[in-house]
Amino acid sequence: MRTECLTGLLLGAVALSLPACASTPQEKKFQLSSQDISPLRMMAKKQEYNSFGCNGSNVSPAISWTGAPPGTKSFALMMYDPNAPTGSGFWQWQMINIPASETALKEGAGDVNRKVAPKGAVQMRNDYGFYGYGGPCPPQGSVHLYEFVLHALDVDKVSVPKDASGALTGYVVNAHTIDTATLTAPFARGL
């Protein structure tokens, strides 16, 4: 997974120093945005997970996109924490088979019980062990950067087993990716 470039980001008392960008987001046509999350501010308590010592509302943010490349037949959204102390990162959310006609996901689309995800979209099991969105819950006192990556795909539907791991889903999605748009948002608890 690629991390969006952020330089010298100051988050409360914690400063993050990341590599400079080779290109700016304005240069890229395919872009991901959100009214709920931003690279320059902590994700809200609303997005935080509600277990493992975290007590947020576990609501997935509203996300929209523009500039999908020609030939896009569907989209897949992946939310990943590369900073998780697992040795392999942590899959927070994976939604595949989002129709090419869509340009946004509503707030709460990651809740499989609310049924507000686009028709035909499939939510995969996250690393917490359930289907849909599992919000951030980093170790107390640490800042993690959560990558939201939208993949424009060259197939109408990605074919993976319903209980596929995040790694397997990511592998198949990457094999069909034409282009990606990334939004990286920080979160910390206890800072």
C-alpha cells in the first residue's frame, strides 16, 4: 500500500516527519476526498473503533472521488494501518465491487447492517474479524496514519472467497488496478 506524502505534520504534541512528495495531489486527476477526514487533522471519535480499549462510535467516514481513469469498470476501497504493531499492518476496511457509476460512499456505508453501501458492493472481513468498517484503535499514546486507497479496476467484479483474508483480497484487487487515489488520515488516542 502506498502512503500519501505528508511533510512535517504537527499533531498535538507529536510531530511526524515523512518523505517529501514526488508530485502533489493537484497533479493527479484521480482524487479521493472526504468531508469527515483529512491528512491535516486527527480522525474524530466518531470514526474510532469501539472495543480493544477504544470507545468510539465506529462510523465509517463519507468519502468521494473524482477523475476515475478511462476503462474503470468498478472500484475497491481499502483502509489499512501500516503502523499497526502486527508485523504486517492491519486491514480496517475493504469494500469491493463498487459500481463504476458511483462517485461516493455515504457516512456509515461500512456498517453492513445499515445497508447504505452502493448496491452490488461487497464488504470483506476486516482484521478485527467481522465484515465492514473497523475504525482506528492504535496503542495508547501513539499516532497512526490510516490509508484509504480507492482502486479503479479493469473488471466489473473482483472474485474472492467471502472469507478471504485482507492480504488475499488486496492481492486480487492490485492485480486488476488501473490507478489508485489515496487519502491518509491520522488518529491517536490518549494524546
